[in-house]
Amino acid sequence: MLSNAKSVLFSRNLKLYHHAMNGALFKRRTECGKPQCGCHTDKSKRHGPYFYFNFKYKGKNHQVYVVEKKAAVIRSCLRAYKDLKKMFEDLTYLNVQEIIKKG
């Protein structure tokens, strides 16, 4: 049976797991394939910024392009993951109190 503290913890965080993602979102400016383009000689003329999401799956790193209007969604998913991680830290503490200290 869940303790009251655990019930509160789960009810506050239950919706998070639907969209939680672990990884990193970043933006990058790039050089194009045209040799005469100014992006090759002047960093301020590089194209972009373009958003990318890095994540690890089955031990391998992956990178996907993210359209700019989806970047906010990705940020929200990253925050959800951090919140879930915090929830599991809190759950560990509650379980220590419940199992080990009460004994």
C-alpha cells in the first residue's frame, strides 16, 4: 500500500512520463555545400540556426534535426524528464524511510 507521501508524489508527477525525453537540444549554424558562399570564410554568414536533438538509444548516440517550432516541445519533454528524475530521487528517500528506518 502506498504511503500518503508516495501517493502525493505520484499524483503530482503521473502525467510527466507521457512526454519525458532524455537528451540535449542545441542549435547550430552550418556551412553549405556551395564553395563560393560567404559562409565558408565568415562565421557570421553561416546558415541557420538549425535545431538538433541528441539522445542515446541502446548504447548508441543519435542526432535528429528538429524544426524550430518543435524546439519548445522538446524543451518541455526535457523538463519532464528532469522532473521525473527528481521524483525518483524523492521516491528513493521515501522508500529508505519506509523500509530501512522503520524496519
